[in-house]
Amino acid sequence: MSVSLPVESIIPDLIASLSTDDVLLSAPPGAGKSTAIPLALLKATSSRILLLQPRRVVVKQLAMYLAGQLGEAVGQTVGYRIRGEQKVSADTRLEIITEGILTRRLQQDPELAGVDIVLFDEFHERSLHSDFSLALATEVRQTLRDDLRLVVMSATLDVTPLTKLLPNAIVLASEGRRFAVEEIYAGECHISQLSQRMAALTAQVLKEERGDILVFLPTVKHINQVASLLSGVEKTNVVVLPLHGNLPLEQQQLALKPQIDNLRKVILATNIAETSLTIEGIRLVIDSGREQIAQFHPSTQMTELSLKMISQASAEQRKGRAGRLQTGICYRLWSKESHSRLAEFSLPAIRTQDITPLVLHSADWGTALDALPLLDYPSSAQLDSASGTLRSLALIDDQERITRLGKDSLRLPVDPRYASMLLRLREEAELTDDAELLLAGCLITALAEESPRTDNWIVSEVLSGLPGPVRQSISRQALRYAAMLGAKADRDDIFRISPASIALAIAYAQPAWLAQARNQQEFKLAMGTGAELTQPMTRSASWLAVLSGQRKEANLLIRLAEPIDEQVIIDHFSGQINTVQRAFYDVQSDAMRAEEQRYLGQILMSSKPLAKLNGGQRAACWRDWLIKKAVKDWPFFNEMEETIQRINMAIALGLTPDGFGDEEIWPEIKADWMLSQESVLAVLANSSSIAQLTKVAWSDVILQCLSWSQRQLIEQLLPAKLSVPSGSSRRLRYESDSRVVLSVKMQEMYGCNTPVTVGRGRQPVTVELLSPAGRPIQTTNDLPGFWRGSYNDVRKDMKGRYPKHFWPEDPTTAIPSAKTTKNK
């Protein structure tokens, strides 16, 4: 006996609406939109329908379920297509596909001939291809097929953003799950204790409640840890099953079976189980509240994996797994208070992931990605990174138009980097009549897609030790690619490939990730960033071809790589090796050096010394070294500091040369200005060491950089020395742009009854009066005020210390003298 689903109440409105326009349908978890709506459309119309699902395992399960509801086998009225596998026939009217399949189909047939309705299921997940394929379908709908109908189905109640994309669409809403789900908040948990807490809570729920349990964990590592901690429960009529994307499809489907030998099921799943999957018997959900987020960093072209709290929308989705077929309970490993602080929705993938494939598809479509009707747009950094990658692979040109190689690459259902590699290796195989390298390319492409969990990082060893199901999956996919490229091979051939061929194929796919060893664990990538292994190498390798890894702080944490010989790199990547002649300053030896250097990207491969440097080369070396430092950090800054302060003081006081107006602009003393001046460059050209530069009269050099009128102003209004009443000339000390100090013995200033200033009287001079022994006894900015005030106290003290020296009662009328003793 069939049981009605909440979404069935709006099906008549849906069918009526599709006769005139598109539909936006919101239906909370458990409403039945993924099953009831496709079946209803098959029954009520003669339409041919495409149903998009974000996950492969859902495609097959859903196809089997819907075909079963019709009493048919898959491939008749209901069929499916996923990567490398399909079951369809001439009778198929409902085709369930993954989103990437629709993107490729639209590229090959923009009119979607023979298709009447496209259903976008689970659109709230906002995957890359769901956003992109909806944008393409929208353009098709608007320009080529006004009879094509789009139905966007989301578990999110708010479809307002979609109405901006499809303004004429009719909005329908369904009620949610049929059965109540109780929420139990189990309290906060630190991530370090997550596996232990989840295992303990699962064991407790097994004892206290009936029914199967779906446990949400963030990573495969956590799944394995919890499974190990629960190993004892399997002796008590319970089976523990993992469910994640890295499992072969057959093992994923095992977890979805309604009953396994009448055992009670505990399914340990990542967020692959959040949506669409109806797992019969699930009454209890235990939610860790965490998920693993992949964040692409355009600047380094690395993806960083991190654990974060899920959004409120994801929490609701997970809760909905328990209310599909009966009342249930959802245990949440966080507090009710913190639930309200969770983000409402997760960021869409187009804002966080590598968009290189989408930019290539856009170029083939003929519309730039940022000009398509998208709900959200990638950042300019993402676009620049993707375009740069595609240009380096020759898949688009400088005007971002797709090339012939780019079009050929789209015929291969793989990432553009691997497609480019496979096409190049096919050319090489045709020239050499040796297909091993091409087969190696097919194998590592399949390995990269499968991404098996392993503690070993050496690709050739990982391939030889693959478990049976994973080995079969990789072999099947690699042979499929080989067939598409015209190479003949069998399963035995595909795993007989030499490590050298594997390494070279990886290098062709990821040339920017060729890595030179710094030590047994640390490397430098050709792209310039660092890389590291999780543990030191057990065998020596000077170079690695890195297949995969993830960002760890600023470096790449290597997951899979293969040692590669340097001569192989030289032979096959000569076009990417640049030879430059470089002169540089060697700090350790305080000397100039010149070398001929060979670089692979940012990696120095070799160098050899060149002949003695000429003046121009020396000046260029110094400039390259000094430009990276602020002027105050130059080793010889002390020799030029006061002259710079004099210039800065002229600027601060607003001094301009007489008769020249104020149009002549003072320079800002920075490294780039200094290193553009001929007088400075001339000094640098004649100096080979810091020791020589510290002997230069930098005051004269800097003044020569000024105009004649500016130089005259500095020398006259902000002089290096000042005449004092004794007739002597004493040095002024310019300490900043607002402080200048005159250190002078007190006897030399007798008779001075006016303030001491420079800069046309705008800058007071701080007078540091010295004792006969040259020690400071008074500092003042107001010399006349000092004579009238505290001088008498100082006089008494000094007269007692230096009785032979002249200490007049009235210094303003006394005769100054450079001699400090009394006149006889």
C-alpha cells in the first residue's frame, strides 16, 4: 500500500504551471520531491525529462527506486548516466544524471533536442556544476528553447535569489517531513575529543533506542576512528558501515540497503548522506555538527581542507534523515544556544572552489563566466587564477578564446589539467609508437579522481598495493580513458607501467608542482611555494613529481608523488627552463658576484660563476638588493641620516627657494627615488662592498640629487654648521624633521640674548649647553629665558666645580669666548 508524501499536494499545481512557465519549488527534507515529482510528471505528461542529482550514488539508487515503482528494470522508462556508466534506451523518458553530465550535454547540444523538462534537484547544495548548468539552461531557455521548462527544487524555503534569475517562474512550496523528529542537544565538544564523544553517544543510543542509526562525521579519518571504537558492538546484532565519497560505488550502495541479515545498522557517513538518500530503517540521527570544507586559494592554486561547524540549513537536512519513514530523534553534539549562532547557509561552491573547468566551458560556450546568469559570481582572483592556468596549458588564448586544444580537451570528461596532459601524451605516443606513457597518464588521471586513502605517498607503490575494489575501479576508468584516446591495453598492462613513466605523466599534468628537495622532508615547488611530506623520505630523492596535496598554512602538504630524475625534467621540460645571467650582492662575503643560473619556474637548478662585473652590473646588483629595504634599514643609513632629516625639515617647514615660487616639489626620500638618481647610481657603480659604501660622503651625494635652488636653500637656511657668538662654527645635529640641536660650551654663547633658530626663524634650535669638560649642563629652546631664570643656580654649581672658569653674573652682556678660563 503506497503512502502519500507531503509534496503530492502541490503536484496538480506543478503540472498546470509547467504548461506556461518554469517552476521554483521549495520542499523541506522528507517532502518526497526527489521521488514523487518525477513519477508524477511521467504519469501526467509524455515529456522527456532530465533529473539532475549532485551525487553519483544517489543517481543509481534513485533510478533503481523509481524504476521499481513502475515495475520495470532500470534502462526502460527510467535510466541514468554517470561518469563511465549509463543505462538508457530508446524508451527512456526520465534520465537521472549528475550535473557535470548536463554541462557536457549542453555544450554538445545547446538546444537539448528531445528534452522537455529539466529538474534541478537538491539545488540548495549549490555545487559548481548545478550553478553553472542552471546558468547555461537559462540562456538556452531564453534564446533557443522557449518551450523548455526548468524546475528548480530546493530544500530551502527561501527561493528569493532564484526569482531574480528566473523572474517569470512560478513559486510553489510544499510541507516538510511527514513524521516528527525530536531534537536533543548533547552539549559542546572540542574537536580533539570528537571521535570519542561520537562513539560513546552512539553506543549509548544503541542501548536506549530502537532502530537504525545514521551518524554524521566530518572526515573519513573520523569515520575510521569511530568505527574502531565501536568494533565491540558488532558482536551484539549490529553492523557498522561506512558511507563516504571515496568508497567504491558498490560499497556505498551496501550502506543504503534496507536490511542486512536482519542486523541493526549503524551508518557512519560524511555529508554525502545529507540529501536525497532515503535509507530505510533510519530512525536516529547523531550529528557531530562538523564538516570538512575545501577552500581554494587562487594565489597558490592550492586547496586547503579545514573542519568547520555546519550551517543551520545543513543541520536541518541531517535531521530530516530521521523523519522519512517514521518518527525519530536527532542528537546534536552542540548546545541549543550555539545553534542560533550557526551560519544560515553554507557558501556556494563557486565562491570557494577552483573554477578552472567552468572558465574553460564558458569559453567554449562563447560567454565569459562572469557574464552568465549566475546566482553568485566568483572573485576576480579566482577568475584570474583559472584564466592563467588555462593559458599556460594553451587551452585558451590571450583573448580568452578557446583554442583547438581546448576544444579537444572538453571531449575528455576530466579536469583540464589532466585533459591537456593526456592529449600531449597521445601525440608523443603516436610519434614514438610507444603507448606506455599515455597509459601512465590514463592511470594517474583515474588515480587522482579516485583519491584513495593511503599512508604511502609514492604513487607507484600505492598503485601496486591497492585493495581489490579500488584497483578494479581505477583500472576500469583508466582503460576507459585509454580507449577514448585510441590506446589498446588490458587490465594487466595498466598496472605494469614503470615508475619513470608514472613520474613523467604526473609532471605533464602538474608541471608547477615539480618539487626540488631541500632535505628529506621539505621541498620547493616550481611555482615558488614550499611543500612537505608528512614524514621524512626513507629513500633519497632530489626531485618529486607531485600529483596531489592540500594547503597547509603557506605550503603544500604532499599526499601523492613520485620521484623523478632531474635529467628527465631537462629532457622533457626544456621549454620551461630559463637561463639567466644574474649579478647579486652576497651578504656573507660582503662582495658582488655574477652567475649564469638555470631556473625551472622558481627553482634554481644550477649556477656557474661569470667574469668580473662592470659598473652597470654593480649598480644593478645594489639596486636589486637595496630596493627591498626601507632607506632607514640600509647598512650605511647613518652616513646620510642627517641630510635626509634636513630635507624632511624643509618640507615640514614649508620652505621654498626665494624667487622660485612654490612650484618646485621636494622629493620624498624613499628607496625607489634614491635608486633612480644618477649621483647615487654612480656611487653604487664604483662600490663592491658595504665597507666601501660606508666611506662615501653621502651628505654631498644626496644634496647633488636636489635641484640647484633646493640645494642652496638647504645649505643656507638649514646649514650643517652654525656660527656662535664666540666666532666659532659649531655643528648642528638634525635629529628629526622637527628637532635640531646645537651642542656648545656655555662660554661661547655669552652675549646671545635672542632665540637661536634656523629655517627663516621657523625652527627653534635646541641649545645643549656644555660644561668646560664638554658634559651637558642645560638644554633649552629659549636661551634668553634661561639666562633670566635658572642660570644663577647653574652658575653657583659650576663656579664651585670649575672655579678657574668664567661665570659672569650677567651672561647677556659678557664677552663670549671659545676659551673657557678667565681672562688674566
